[in-house]
Amino acid sequence: MVDNVMDASLTPAVSRRRQGGFFGSLFFQQSLFLAAMLALWEVLGAYVFDPFWSSRPSLIGERLWVLAMKGDLTWHMSATLTEAGLGLALGSVVGVSLGLLLARYTRAARITEPLFMGLYSLPRVALAPLFILWFGIGLPAKVMMSFSMVVFVFVLNVLEGVRSLDRDPIDLMRTMGASNGYIVRRVLLPAVLTWIMASFRISVGLALIGALVGELIGSSRGLGWYIERSAGQLDTTGVFTGIVVLIAIAMVANNIVALVSNRLTRWRA
Amino acid sequence: MTHAPVTLSVENITVTFGNDVPAILDLSLQVAEGEFVAIVGPSGCGKSTLLKVISGLLPARSGHIRLPASEAGHKPKIGFMFQRDTLLPWATVTSNIAVGCELSGMPKEQHAARVAELIALVRLTGYENHYPGALSGGMRQRVSLARLLAYDPDIFLMDEPFGALDYQTKIVMGRELLRIWEASRRSIIFVTHDIEEAVALADRVIVMSPRPGRLVASHESLFERPRDPRSLRGDARFGALVQTIWSELAIAD
């Protein structure tokens, strides 16, 4: 063992990689790029443009600190996260169930598919005024907005997942006397799971859009409301602060979904 | 596990698709208990269709399939193996083989031991937790074979099981199949387009002709068991039988 380690450290390729280590890593280069962009923004905001139009990273950082200290940050963030989270949860449960039902009853699927495709193609923003009218400016309207953004993604993906099932393993299990329940558990659900995970990847961002649109149109709380109010007061720093928080939320949520998805579909690696 | 004598009897089967020439016309065939029957024929002669009819995946237009009830009056178990491996891509080698145990009605607590035994039998030790995507074609067919054995069928229906493998792997898999079969001696119907493979493995080689699918000849094997398919290929009688079947296929064409 000791000999192996010695040998490896003497090989040029390995030692070069070891030197490259942290500075050669993708993470370092990504951070460097981000820092450079922020620095450029800071300089341009301070010396070239009026910060009234573009704000500056230092001002945004300061605002973030103040909002965090006052508790406003968690107040608004929790509202937006609750709306998007509930919408996503509801949309995935309803969408997967509906998708499986339509896959089971193919005639019903063919009858209803044009309507679903139409609703899927409809810019859901158009529904926002309706939801405000029906559900008021509280939580339910935003949850419905999020829900309407994601539900069809799940329906159509699950339907496609069932349609693209490999028939051969199912035929084989049938000759071995497998019950419907067994085939559902062993073949259908694992196959559809990869499509459900893909739907989640798409839907995280869409659920956030739904919540935001709902907040922009009518609300008293949330990151969308904060952005809208800051814009109304010509407070560019406030607008950018809201956007930065949203970017951070979206990135974290995407990474969580990617992590879970990779764990559940490890066989694809 | 003991098996009641099982003979498969195919009686005057005719299969048609649409209004075309029958895919199979009035075909009859008996398979004795523990017999290894190979069916050869050019593509389109209905040999795969015949297996699907026997397994119940396709209906016959007329005729009967007789499968005597095995022990305790159960329906005899039919094990099918396709040219494609048909493994579950999201299940490990162990879990794929366990499908056979689960469908065989074996008590759950015996599954793990049986799967471990079969993994050793098909020489896949060390690959228990691999997914099919990480295995070679030959290894995937070994997993398929182990799944089939786990199901413990009374009759094996094998549809060009090694047809997609390269020549060497095919020879090795044939030898493995004989080794395993000689230990358990179930009835096998083995469909192939490779005449040498059929002669090397089977007790009896049946020749089919296409359009419509008919039985044109049947040859009892001249070779003793146990046998090594590789050394057979040097035998003069082996070459003669292969030649005979070749000429029958040419006439049938």
C-alpha cells in the first residue's frame, strides 16, 4: 500500500493535478467569475452609471443585512416559499394521479388531451386576475397560481412515461404469471419515477414563478410584494435585493431536487 | 424440488396474422420430459411465433397446446427468454434475479439464499449490486438466465437467447446452458438460426420452413451427454449433420 502511494505521487500527471487542486477546480473558477462580475457592477455603479438605475452589489448586501436583522427577510421569504411549496406539492400529487388515470383509460386521455395541451400552452399569468377574484389576495390565490403552473407538467410527463414503457419485460412477467399489481410495483412505478423526477426539475422554477406572479398582482407579503413595493418607491436597491434572494432560493431548490433525483435514479449513472 | 413428468404437446397449430399466408400451418410437435429440442429455420419461418403461442402471449387460430398439470395440479410454469435481455434497468442484478423467485411462489425467506446460489451458478459473483447498464451483453444474458432459473419453470422457451452476442460469448453461454441444464434436466425448446449451435446443444433438431411456417425435418442427436460443444465441432458426424440441415433449409427455401 505504502509503495503504491509513493509511486502515485511521483507520476507527473497526478502531481500536476494535485497542484492544480483547489485553484483548478470548477467551483473556484465559477466563484472567481461571479466575483469579477460583481466587481465590474460595483465599479460601473459607482463611477459610470447613476446607482439609481442599477444599484450596486455593496448597497444590495447592506440592504440584505438590514432586512435579515429586522426579520423582514424571513417574513417575506417564508411567504413566497410556502406559496410555491404548497403549489408544487399539490400540483405533483394531482398531476401524477391524473397522469396515471389518463394512462390507464386511454380513450379518456385521447378525448381530454387537446384541452390539457391547450391549458399547458396558455400563459398562466392570464389566470392570475381570476384567481385573485376567486380566492382573494391571501395564500390560496398564490398556491393556485403555482399549482396551475406545474400540474400539467406532471400530467403530460407521467402520461408520456407510461406510453414509452418497454413492453418486453411486461410480456415476460405475464408469461410468468405476474399480477397487475406486481407489474405496477416492479415496472410501471419505477419507470414513471424518472419522469416524475424530471417534472420536479422543471417545476421548481415554475412554482416560484406562479407564487411571484400572484404576489405581484395582489398581496401584502412575500418577495414579489417587496419587489413591487420597492419599484413603486423607485427603490432600485430593494428591487435588486428581492431578485438576489429569489435567485438564491431557486438555486438551492434546484440543487435539492437534483440531489434527490440523482439518488432515486442512481441506475442511470 | 421434484417435478412430475411434463410433456409438451403441440397439436395441429395454425397461426395467421390478418389474411396473409399463415405464419404457422398445421404444426405438431411433442417434447418429452427433460428433452432439449432446438428449432432452426430462416427468419420469418414462424419459430418465434410458435414460442409465443406456446407461452400464451399469442392466440392460435386453430389447434391445441397441451401442458399436463405439474405437481399438486398447478399449471405448469413456463419460462421465456428473449433475444433481448428484458432486464429492469432500475433494478440491481440481485433484484432482477429475485423477480424469478417472487413470481415462482417461493417463500420469501428463501429468496436471498436462492439468488445468491444462482449468482454463483451463472458466474456473476461480485456483480450483485451492479445495474444492467453497467454489464456487458453476455453478462446481461447470464442475469436473464438466472432469473429464468429462479422462476424454476417446467418448460424453458428460449428465443435466440444468445443471438445478439458475439461468437465467443455465444459458445461460452451455450456451454454454460448445457452445464446448468444437465444438473436440472427440464424440457427446453431452443429457437435459433444458427445450425451449429442447434446441433451442438440439442437432443433433437427440428427444421422449419417459412411461408407458411411448417416442420420439414427432425433429427435425433448422435452425441452422448454430457458433451462439450467445443470438441463436437471437430467431429466428422457433426459436420455431416450440419450439412444435411443446410441442404434441407435450401430445399425448403
